[in-house]
Amino acid sequence: MKKEMKLEFDALPENEGFARVTVAAFLTSLNPTLEEVEDVKTAVSEAVTNCIIHGYGFGYEPVMDQDKEPEGEEKPVPKVYITCAIENDTVSIEIKDKGIGIENIKQAMEPLFTTKPELERSGMGFAFMEAFMDKLFVESNPGKGTTVRMEKKCGHSFRKADEE
Amino acid sequence: MSSFLLQKKSKRGGKKVEERVLEEKFQIVDNYLVVKVPEELDHHQAAYVRQYADKYLLDESIEHIVFDFEHTKFMDSSGIGMIVGRYKKVSSFGGKILIANAGERIRKILFLSGLSDMIEWID
Ligand SMILES: Nc1ncnc2c1ncn2[C@@H]1O[C@H](COP(=O)(O)OP(=O)(O)OP(=O)(O)O)[C@@H](O)[C@H]1O
Ligand SMILES: [Mg+2]
């Protein structure tokens, strides 16, 4: 039986934590190992952070200035969209933004490649998604947005089969 | 460690709390800045650590930074970027980055990122 879950939330750094925790909670029915949960949380964190920083260009204003109330009219905050599905022993996670998109996906996925060194990005995001998930697909249209799809086999039944 | 997160959540709650809590998270011992790393070192938290670490680096005669991961359960590439950034600052004056009490998960992420050459471990 297939299970699904959808999340849509404001593309703000303070939402990254609840996004990865929500996906981790959805995973519970697969009976994942602690390590699998951590792997998924890291991968989700990477993809969501990328939507916010790169897709929508929300880097970080100096933290000390955040106490100030925003001046002028408030702009609507763009959204990050997550869809998760569990089928058999596999979770698939789709994380999407409607931001600037990626011109050269192959280059973007190379370890250490980053377009935002001034924000102290290390270019490890896609490398972590690849390392911690079984499958990773990236689709992007410049000017339209980016969708990352990831899959991972999790849980007890999988471990058992592996040991036999 | 939850006080750090609470403080973050009530960031409009006034400056006083922030200063007091920060003193607990950032200690200066001789020429070392000791940073108690938050429970979840993500984009949001890395920005805090970066900002205050750099503030102390300017103010005091600090040479080295110790990141104490005792209470840290989660780190992603934002944490890596933050550590590498601090490494660039201190190493240009001969300083070191030391990592204390890192659990298995944190070690794995640091190794994967190729940081093991830049840092020293203390346990
Ligand atoms: N959602 C996105 N929208 C637009 N560009 C993206 C998106 N995700 C990734 N990119 C591009 O791909 C590059 C590599 O991404 P990756 O996550 O590997 O590294 P990073 O985000 O730059 O650094 P790190 O993840 O280590 O902090 C980014 O610098 C950016 O140019
Ligand atoms: Mg990234």
C-alpha cells in the first residue's frame, strides 16, 4: 500500500528544522534505523536549504539585525514544496522550488562547486544527498525552478533481507 | 543546550537574554575560543555561531577555536561552510581548529567533507 504526504511552507531558514523533522516522522512506519533517519534528515536539509538560499536567494542577513521589524510593505514569502511517498520499503521524497533554477546541473552536482562562496557555502549539498540516499534526480528549468527527487530503502525488512 | 534554541525562537525578546546565553555558549580560555555547538547545526544555527564567533575573534586576542560537539546531534553542509570559514580566518594567523566530543555522525560528515586535514580532534 502506498502512503503519501505533502508539505508546503514558507521558504525561510527557520523552517528547515521542522521540514526535516516532519519527513523523519513520516518515515516511522518503515521502521528505519537511527542512521537511516539521520541520512534522510541530512538529505532533506540540504535540498530545502538549497531551495531557500539558491532558488529564492534568501541567504542570511546579519543575525544581529534580525531584531529589527521589517520596514515597509511585506512581500509574500515564496514556498518550498515537499511530497513524500512510502511504497514497500522505499521512501521517495520530492523537494521543489519555483525559484531561479539551475543552468548547468552536471556542474552544480560536482562536489565543492558553489555559486555562493561569499555566503560560506561549501558545495557539499548534492554530494551529501548522493551519499546519504540511494537515488538522486535533479530537474531544473532556469527561471522556473528546481525539483530534487530522492529515494532510499529503509527499515527492518530491508535489513533482514540483506543479512540473509 | 535547549536554551540556545529557545533564545533563537524568541529572538525578538530583547537583547539581555541573548548576551547572557551567549556567554554560556562562547568561552574564552587563554587564546582559545571555545564554542559549544548547538544541538542542530543547520543553516539557521550556523549563522548564529558564525556571527558571534567572528565578533569574539575581533574583540579578543584569540588564536584557536575549539568547537565542542558534545550536545550536537545534527549537522549539514551549512555547518561545514561555517567551520571552513572560521578555519580560513584563524589559519591565516597560524591558528588551529579543534573538534571536541564529536559523535559518530558528526565525524562522518566532517570526514565526507574532507575537513579531517584542517582540524585536530580532542576527546
Ligand atoms: N534549488 C536550487 N535552485 C537554484 N540553484 C541551485 C539549487 N540547488 C542547488 N543549486 C546550485 O547548485 C550549486 C551546488 O549546490 P550544493 O548544495 O551542492 O552546494 P551549495 O549549496 O553551493 O553549498 P553547500 O550545500 O555545501 O552549503 C549551488 O551553489 C547552486 O548554484
Ligand atoms: Mg547546498
